[in-house]
Amino acid sequence: MRPLPSAIALLTLASIRRLLREGLVIRSLIFPVALTTGTEVVTLGVVAITVPDDQVAVPTSWTDDALGQLLATHQITLEPTSDPAGAVFNKEAKAGFDGSKVYTLGLPPELLLVESYLRSKHPESWQIEPVLREHRPQDLPGAGRLISRLVSAIYALYGVVIGAGMIARDRDDGTLAAEFLLPVPRFAIAASRWIAASLVLCGCQIPALFLLDALISVPDLYAQMGHGAAASLTSCAIGLAAIGSSGAKSGFSARLAGALSADFALYLAGRLIPGLAPILPVASLGQASEPWLPLILAALFALGSIFQFQRVNGR
Amino acid sequence: MRLRPTRVVAVARRDLAMETAGRKGIFLPLILVGLLIPAATVSTDSLFDFPKPKVRLSGDIPAAIQELPNTEITNSTTSHIHFTHNENGVLVLHARWIPDEVRTLLDKDAPAPVQVIDVGKEAQLPKRSLLLALIASSVLSGAVAESLPGERSRRTLETLLAAAISHGELVAGKWLAWAGLGAMAATVAALLSMVLGRQSPGPWLLALPFVPACTVALGMFLVRTSNDLIGGSAVAIRVLPALLTVSGVIAWMLGGIDPTLGALLPLGGALLAAGGLWEGWTPVILSVLSTGTTAAVLLALTSRDIGGFQESSSYFPERLRVLVGATAVGMAIWWMPVAGPALWSAAGNSVFASGLSTASAQWAAAMFFLIAAFGMSAQTSDIPKALSWRSPTISTWLPTLLVIPALHHLLATPPLWTFDASLRLFNATAPQLGVAALVGVLAQELFFRGWVLTRAGPIVGIVSSTLVLFPTQPIAGLLVSSLLAWLALHSRSVWPSMFAHFAAMFAIPLSPLGSTALALGGLALSLFYHSKDKQVSAPSAF
């Protein structure tokens, strides 16, 4: 008889391999991050194609160099042209002017620079002090945090499905009954599946968060990873516990719905009782606090579901 | 292909009868009616009438400005416009943007010294019939998933194919059932919308039924080899909405250049034509022709492939598929996180791009390369063999060591293209990135010299690695990829190429002559050892 840790390790490797062999599992786990980052890249691509050059179109007769110096400090150049309005319309320049008329497409910051300069020539009129600042990653904490929370929540739901589905599928195809004949305690079989599902989930979730950080910046990245991992580990445990003695042919849908509801209840508990949000797995998604408490609770959830499995029979 | 109308209709009636039988049968019609009727009848000027953002004001706000609708008084740090007065008592607006209403109000008492004119044309937006087409198409994804995979999992597809109907008639019948339902539902909803005066009649009505018709054909094509309902649903639910949206956006962009171009894009062209985006009959007719032809081709391909129960169909040789697949996957994994931030600069915010983490990009790419390598090799019976994960012989380490300076020299070759994205790709493996860059290199080796090379041979391995990893230094990249591939082939292990690539990043630079001499020496030594190995046993893996 093999020692228990090596038996669990071998069973875990076999489970990981079966999960990786199912193209559907990998595609599903890659899909959330592919969709979010793909959408962002396409959006930026469209904006990049349609955005005009950093130029302000001026009449060819323009000789005043002060405006050019002002715009140069913002990396904007003057583009002499016979038709400033046409240049703006054709997206060759962000703004243009001809005498007292300033042409724009929408309300770009370049408009304020040109308008403030022209108004400064008329000190009796109201004046403009443009406040121009490009967004830095740290200026947009909300977007990165929201998207990372959404992606982590999707992985948590996958955790329930994979945790429950692994047992149900193996029960239906007879794999579970065969493993029950092995000289290992039943909790080892559950533990190996929980570890396998958790590793595969976190193995996709962590690079997904790295990718989001590379493209949109995720504040408190490592805390988000910890809370995301805690949610995934807990969800796998819930799925594992919920499926109990059911298989795909015997009440799988109802058990799965129950497990998904339990996952949602955890999230809801964090929303209703704010004090629970930083410590309760799933509810802690998006929190900036250290993720150790949710991770410890996730391990306790897992222990509970693994030892509950000891009572399960193979039929 | 012979299509007998009576058989086609019989298959369609059977599918509709099965879906609408019993209590559950009422769900699909209920969902269609429940979504389409409100979309067709709700009273609004435009479905795309987005609310204007509120203008946040602070400071000495003039009373007239405070009375403007859609404004909000806030503090100076978060406001769009902060009002002050200068030493001459003139009003000064410290502004991030100034809406037209504010400018007009401030200029009303005196002649404006500056006149602001927005020369932008109003963006053309589709009408509500686009929503009807989208709803009618989206609701059918479940039925499409059920059509062929459901028959296959119930083991009834064999029976149907053995009956006196052709594959084409079976596919056409199933398509007719769901495309017909979708087209009819969308058309009835559109007629209701016209009767209530919500949308005027126009050529768009012709394109409307073609959207669900082509969507169903596309859905059937996507699920043609799925073995069960879950697999079919996963594909249909995941891919169909994405394809509808992407083709619609691309058609919209092309249509901005010329409506004819947008209309020619299958599915997306019909979607926007159904939304009444373009004036006149020409774009509508073109979109109907392109989308209808595409649907017919997809149905023909589906009918050709449904006989292969468990096997996925393949139109291309294995090596070409691996080349295209590995290059596409590699580009997505490597270029998106590393070069992707350059899009922020291209879109006008270089400050944001410069603040994004390159180390995170490296970690993301490295981990996704590992997922790809292990995910692909897990499809085989022997993962270590599929990744060339085995100990090399001692004799292979000497040429490996000698190749390192040459690799170092080649990796430092200046890029041929130096725009923002190309520089990001070139600089991504700089040793300064530390552990992230090193893990990235190891993961790349496992993917290209492990899985791709073992699966499809040296040419595919070298070409895909060069295209993905060295797009800015193609000649040097080709040599690097060739040297690393040679190391992997020679040693029958991925370890030497991993070590060489890893070490080359930190190797002491030698002159080109010295590097070449060392590389040639390594080559001669390895040929010598290789010939000795051959005398003992013939190589098997490569």
C-alpha cells in the first residue's frame, strides 16, 4: 500500500490530466479572460484607428509662434493647411482654427488649449485655464478592480461546476466505484479531486489577473489573487460537498443549483454584513485587505467537504 | 446535392414538434414573445439614446450656470469646471471640458471672441430592428445546440442518416425549422413595430430574416461535430453572440468608409442592414447576397461533416494546422500582454501605457504558454514525451555551452522596426525584468521547442517561434529559433534549449567572429557525437 500523501498526489495528477484532456474545461476557463481582454484590445484598436493625429490645423498664413510653443509643451504640433475645418473633419487634426473660429470633433482637450490661447487675446472676456492630464493607471482604480472581481467571480462559479461535475461524471462512468476499491481512505479520493480542481482553476485565474494587470492595471494585484484563489478553493469545496451521492443521472441539476446558491449566499452575506466581506471567501472578492483569513476559511471549507465525503458510497 | 422539399419540410416539422411538445414546449415561444414584443413596441425615440454625463462644477459658480440642467456642484478636486476670478475680476474657468451649454450661457451678454464649431457628423446608429434581429438570433442558440448534438447524444442521428433522406436534406430541414422560426418571429415583431409607428418601413425589412437564418446556419456548423448537448451548448452560447457582435462592429467600421464595404461582410452586414443603418437598396441587397451565400456554404459544409460522429473534421494537413494554430495561439499569448498596452498610446494615452506593469505581462505570457503546452500535451498518452521532457546525454551539453554566446549576440540584434509595440516586444525579455523574464523564456521553450517541435517537426517549430517571439528581428530570430531547435533535436530533450536560451540572456558578449567560431565548434562537436550515437542506436523521436 502506498503512503497516503503519494496516493493523493497520484490521484491528483490523474484528475488534473483528465481535466486538461477535456478541451471544454480549458476553453471555458480561458474564455472569461479572453473575452474581457479581447474586448478591451478591440476597443482600444478601434479608438486608435479613429483618433486623429496630435495636431492642430492652422491657416497657412498663420505666423504667431506663441501658440505653437504652448502646444509643443503638450506634444501637439501645428499643421498649416488651406482648410483647417476640412482637416478636422477628415480626422487629420484634433482641432483647428481659422481666425476666431475653432473647429473640433467633439470636445478634445486640444480645443481648450487653442480656445484659452485665443481668449487670452481678449482679456475682457471670460478666460480658460485648461486642466489637462492624461490618466495614469493609478487614477483608474475602479475599472481594474471591477473587472478583476468579475473575472474572479466567474472562476468561482466554474469552481462549483467543476467541483460538482468531477464527482458526478466519475460516478456515472464508474471511475469513482473503481477508485473506492483502492486501498486508500475515501477522503483521499475527495481531497485529490479538490486539489486538482483548485490547481486547474487557480492555474487559469492567476495568469488571467496578471494579464488584466498588464492591460488595464489591477490595484492590489496580489491581494486580488489571494481573494480570487480563496473564492475558487471554497467554490470547489462547495461543489464537492453538494454533489454528495448524486450523479449526472440522479439529480445533478438540483444539487448543482443548490451549490451555486450557496456560493451566491456567501457573496450576499458579505454585501449585507460589511464586516464579513474582508474575511469570508467569495464575499472578499475585490477587497484590498490581506487574503489570509479567507484562505484559511477556504481550507476549512475544503476539509469539511473532504471529510464529509468519507460517508459517501460508490453507487 | 439533391434536396427534396417534402423531406426537408418533414425534418423541420419533426424538430419543431419535438421542441414544442409538452409543458416545456411553451418556453421557447414564450421567451421569443416576451422579448420581442417589448422590443418592438416600447415607446422611445432611439434605443441608443444614452444619457449625457453630468457636469461637475465647483468654486464661484455663476447663478445662471447653477440653474443649468444636468449639472452637479462638487468640490474642486473632482469637478470638471472650477470657477474663479482673476485680479481684474474676470471669470476664469479651470476646466477639463466645457459643454456647449456653459459656453453659450457665458457668451450671451457680449459678442464671443471665439466661436467653437463642432464639425463632426452625427454618428449613424441603427434602429430598433437591429435589436429584433439580435433577439431572434440569440434565443435560438439553445435550439441550435439541441439540433445535431442532441440527436447524436440520443443516438438518433444514426437512425436519421440511415433513413431515406440525404445529409443535405437533414441539415436543411433542421435549419429550416429554426431559421424559419427566427425569421418569422423577427418579421412579425418588425411588422408590429411598423403598425404602431415605432419604425418606418424600408429596405431593412428584406435583410431582417437573413440574420437569424445565417446565425442558425453558423450555429449548426459550429456544433456539427459536438457529441452531446453540453458540448453543443457551450460552443453555441460562447461563440454565436461573440461572432454576431464582432461581425456587426467590423461591418459598422467598414460601413463608415463605404456602406457597400460594410454590407459585403457576411452576417454583420445583414445585421446592420436589418437595423436600417444604411440608406437605399444597394447595401441591403449586397448584404442579403453575401449573408445568404455564407449561410448556404455553411449548411453545405455541415451536411458534408455530420457523418463523422466522433471525429473532428480537418481540411488542412496536420503540420499546417499546427503551424497556424501554434502561431495564432503564441501571438495571442505573447503579443496581447506585452504589446497590448501600446494600444493605449495609439488611442491617445501614452501616460497610461507607460505606467502598466511589464513584469505582469511577462508572468501572464509565461503562465499561458505553460497552460497551452500542458493543455495540448495532455491530449496525448505521454505528456513528458509530448513535451520532450527528458534528460539529455552528457555529450549534448558541450555544444549547448558553445552556442550560448552566439545566441546572446543574436538576441541583442537591434530590431528592424521601432514603433511602440515593436519596442515593447523587443524589450520584453530584457534580463532587467528578472525572474519574470526568465520564467517567460522557460515557458516559451516548453511551448515551441517542447510541444510544437515534437508535434510538427523543426520547420514548423522554427517558423512559428520566429513569427511569434522575434517579429522585430526576423533574420536574427530565425537563426536563434534554428539554433534552439537544433539543440532540442540533437539532444532529444527540451532542457538544453531551455538552458541555452536562459543563459544567453546573461552571457558575456563576444565579438561576432568569436560567437560564430564557438557556434561552428559546437556544431562540429555535436555532429561528431551524433554520428557516434547513431552507431549505437538509431534515433526514434525525431
